[in-house]
Amino acid sequence: MDPITLGYLGVATVVILVAVGVPIAFATAFTGIVGLIFIRGFDVAMAIAGSIPHAESAHYSLSVLPLFIVISFLAMHAGITTSAYNAARVWVGRAPGGLATATIFASAGFAAVSGASTASTAVFTKLALPEMEARGYNKSFAAGVIAVGGTLAALIPPSAILVIYGILVEESIGALLLAGFVPGILSIFVYLAVITIVVAINPNIAPKLEATSIMDKIRTIPQLAGIGFVVGVILVGIYFGIMTPTESASVATAIMVVMALAKKISFRDFRHGLLDAIQTTVMIFMVIWGVLVFVRFLAFTGLPGVITDSIVGLDVPRGVILLAIILLYLVLGMILDGIGMMMLTLPVVYPTVVGLGYDPIWFGVLLVKLIEVGVVTPPVGLNCYVVNGIRPDIPLHHVFKGVTPFLIGEVVIISIIVFFPDLILFLPEMMR
């Protein structure tokens, strides 16, 4: 069989397997191994597939991923996230949609020690939703705020999905983490603007809280100091070249352990935090291994090069092709989870984007933003399912309804990323 035809069959096979519910790690590994057997023979295929887990995991840069995940779960189990939410509520609770605003700020704080959007969504569904309900907030609106707030974890450093992108395309993880900072902050302010507009149109959706004194606000500052210090260590260490991303993540993890012990975390919670981190790390690494086997198969077929040449050679402006790629990801986000979508498409899309002359760091940020839009859009909308899973009394369609106003804000954010790439690239460029 012609290798290009075999490559197309491989892509179709993976899509079908994922569509019928086979986990992305197994779908890609199976297809990649079978394809390699057809092209290179059984012995070579087994040698390639067998060497990938160690060869691709035994990299210094990869160790940053489990460290960020440990930071995330220790912060959650030690109650540091609860402290951040309480502080945000005291500072901004009096503003229009104050608790919703506090949830966005606290989600950003958790994102800065997390990097996992579903974890953030789960935490604040348990933490912030009951508080908003008790204050008379509309349940649909409150659920939508929490689901959208969870997406901040994908851009604000440390971002697990940006790290995975950097590993797959072999780009600087430090540059990617810095590039995500500005669009992450931009997303916060756009979400706050959406909350203000929605509450101005319908004040009953989010009643105002009682005022708090300046002394009450000052007393909460120590609750934010820990998270601020962790974020500062990561960003300052990477930006000024004092530490590599892995070294800064190691120091930040040590700080988080000390903070958890200072919070008198129980042995049971400490153990659960580490076990959750291990399970998440293993899941992500299995996906990476499976996709890399599939990528090796595609490389032998020559399919990515053929597709890249055909697209780059089209007689249309490159902006039209970029728009088509953006629409592709928005559609895929409705039916696939974020990591799976990235893993499936990057082997073909990434060479095309680079061939068109776009900066790979900039594209990584754009891609992650598109993926996070997917986790709040139906029918998959993973963050919305997390909210509904924890609170089944709030119907799924009500959660999606609460998210809807924020989708307009997402269009604004994506447009800014596309038309003002220097906003994303100036921090990495200054670092260099």
C-alpha cells in the first residue's frame, strides 16, 4: 500500500477509535504500532514503540510537568485555595457581581499554582458555588462563572498544557510559560468586563454583598502572600534566567510543601494530594507516549509533509488558512477533550503553521486558548460537565447557558491574540 494512503487510513482509524470511546493514549499507540508494522516490519515496529516511553520521558525538561501538578494538588488539599477565595471575596465582594468577580480572581490565583483547568473548576464548584447560592446568585450564572474561571489555568503559568505543547513541538518551555502570562491576565479582565455588563443588564442575577472595612482587607493579605510568592519564584526565576523552568518548579514545589505543612495539612490529605498528582502525571505521560508512537508512524508515511506542502502552496492569503485552522479547533473543541485534540492535530497542523511563517510560541498560546474555549462549549464542554457532575441538581444546559455571555468575551480575546501577536511575544523576546 502507498505510504501516503496508509497515513490517511491511520488518521481515520484514530478518529474513529476516539469517537467510539477508546482512550486517546490507546487509540494512537495501537494505530501507530500497526502502521509501523506495515511499513517497517514487526521487529522494527516493536523496537520503536518499546523505546519511546523511556527515550521520550528521560528528559530533564519533562520533569517540570509532574512538579507543577504536585504544586496544584498540594495547594488544593492544604486549603490554600480556600484562603485565596476568602481574601478575594473580602477585597472585591462589594463590586457588581462581587462573588463572581472574587471567583475569577481566586481561580486566577489557583491557576498560578495549578495549571489544570478541570481541577480548578472542581475546587471552585465545591467552594464558591454554595457561597454564591447562599447570597442569592442565579445558579446558571454562578455555574458559568466557575466553568469559565477554570480555563485560566491553561494560560497563567504554570500551565500543564503549554508544557505538553512545548514537549511535543520541542519549543522552549520557559518561553511558552512567559508567553501565556499576558493573555492570561487579559482573559481575567475580559471575564470581569463580561460579569459587569451582565450584572448591569440584570442586577437581580448577582445581589451586592455588604461592605468590608479596610482593616478586614488588610488582614487577608497574608492569605494571598503564599500564592504570590510561588508565582513570583516561577516567573522571576525563568524570566531573569536565574533558574530553568524545572529548577523554578522544584523550588516552588518545596515552598508549597512548607506552606502545606504550615497550614497543618493532615497526613491523609498530604497523601491524597500526592496520589492525585501521580495519577494525573501517569495519565498525561501515557497520552504523550501513545501520540509519539503515532507521530513516528506518520513520519514514515510522509503524510505531514505532503499536507503541509499542499496547504502552504494554496493561492490564498495565509490569514485565510489561519482562520480555517481556528474554526477547525473551535469545532473539534465541541467533541474532543483539550489534550486529545492537541495530540491528534499537532503532527499535521504544526508543520503547516510554521511553514506559513507564524511564530510557534505565539501559535502555542493561540492553540491553548482555542482548546480552553472548547472545554466550555457544548456538547463536550468538559468544565461544564465537571460542574454538573459535582452538582447534578444544576442541569447541564443551565451551566452552558451561564457560560454563553463569556463566549463573546472569548471571541474578543482570540481576536486580540491574532491581531496583536507582540502582546504574547514581548516577554519571551525580552527573556532571550
